Amino acid sequence: MQELQLSADGRLRHLITLAGLPRAVVERMLDRAEAMRRDSQGGARPLDLLAGRTLINLFFEPSTRTRTSFDLAAQRLGALVINFDIERSSTVKGESLLDTIHTLEAMHSDAFVVRHKESGTPATIARNLRSDAAVLNAGDGNHAHPTQGLLDALTLRRHVADFSRLSIVICGDIRHSRVARSDVDVLRTLGVRDLRLCAPPELLPEADSAAFAQCTHLQNFDEAVAGCDAVIMLRLQKERMEAAAIPSEADYFARYGLDAARLARAKPGCLVMHPGPINRNVEIADAVADGTQSLILEQVGNGVFARMAVLAELLERR
């Protein structure tokens, strides 16, 4: 995959996955996100780095945070943004995805932000481009969500000095989660050694999953959260699982929901994160989601700066 993502001089060409991406590249994007925050005065001052560039948002699945933050990120960098309307496009007439991409390429598009239910779709597009446009994966199936991984790392980095000392729990629907995969990829790259995955057995990764091989797998959330520095809760992705994969929502919350009593088992000041959207009182209690240890809305804000950094990294030199 790296031959697709990186140019010969090590610059980012596309962003499909964080798996295997060199630490220097990851840290360069995180540093640049902080510079974007500073230079834009927290988003109040537009930058002009990508004036004349055109970005196409291609979302084949619903999205609030990712699509809006890519839109804002591109606009704050001076790019023109087209939110491609899938339902009113020729794809409903039978046009293939690649024919649609080639048509948009012919209009001199510079970047495609792609969300798709099928794993591997952004990589397929990148391999079949006829121009030097960039492809950014905004979430493909249960494979990867690289900019979510970057914004989560950015959020943690603003609160902790040394990733190697962290104990982090990821709890919830890990088997179907592209966020969990990208978070594990980036946290491993940044030096986190104690990564704990917690879920019912039906929602833990499959035994042969290489992406999660070096993590500790647990089914008892009370045990998993004990002494941890941060908890990343995940949404139950009912659209990707069989109906019988979990018990009732009340039973799930009793065993795997993050409430104040469970949070008290973690280290004092344990950070609480969730990529959203939240199913309140199923995955996380209201008091915790809205509490002083919650970074959930900070994650949303950081998403804009992380995506500004990626867009600038990909497009500024073209």
C-alpha cells in the first residue's frame, strides 16, 4: 500500500490507510495540524494555501462530522469544494464508479474524498486514476478511517507528553470498526505499547486479524478499564452486524457502557473519547459524555485541523 500512498521522495501521494505509514510522516501531519490551528487563529482566519484547487466530496454513506469537516477544511484553505450528489448523479443510471471518477477527472479535479461501504474502494480509485489527483479515504467498509485516526492522535497529543507511557482501552464494536483499526495503527506508530481491546466475543476482532494481533483482547470492561489513561468508546454499528450480535441495549450498557462508576476504575483524569455519533446510555452515559474528562467535542474541532493538514500535505505542492 505504501507504494500507492508515498512518492519516491517520501511525500504523501494519497491517504488510504495509516497502517505502515512512517512515524515521521504521521508526526509531520500532526505538527502541521497544530500550525494550521495557530496560523488560522483557531479557524477564524482563512488561509490561502489551496487557492485554485478543487476538491470533490464523494460520500456513498451518510456522514455529518467527516463530510462537514472536510468541507470546512478545504474552504478554510481556499479550495473550491463540490459535494457530489450521489442520488442525482449518473451512477443511478448505471454508470460505473470508475467512469464517474474519470468524468470528474476530465473536469480537472484535484482531490477526491471518498466514503464507501465497500472496503478497498478508495485504493481502487487511486490505482485507476488517469490524472495526478489525490484520493483521501473518508472511511471504507470496516477497513480504515485514517483522518479519524489522525484527529484522535492529535487530540491525545494535546493532553499527554509521552505516548509510550499510555494505557489505552478501545471498547465497543471493534470487529466492524474502521475507526478502531486506524486508531490502533496510529497509536502503535506513535509508541503506545499497552493497547487493550474490549468487547463481547461477537464483536472482538477475528482470531486471525493481523491489525489487532499485538493488542490485549478482553471481554470484561471493568478489568479492561482498570488503571488506564484513556478510553475510546465505539459506536455499535448495527448496519454492519447481524441482528443477534448483541443482547438488548440495556444489557449491553450494563456490561460495556462507560458510566461514572466504571470511569472511576481508571486513572484519575482518564481521558474519554468517542468518534461519534454517540448512542447515549448504550455506549456511554450522559454524565460521562458531557463530563469534564470528555474530549468528544474537542475531537470534532480537531478534525478540521487534521484534515486541513492532510489536504495541504497532498495538494500544496501540486
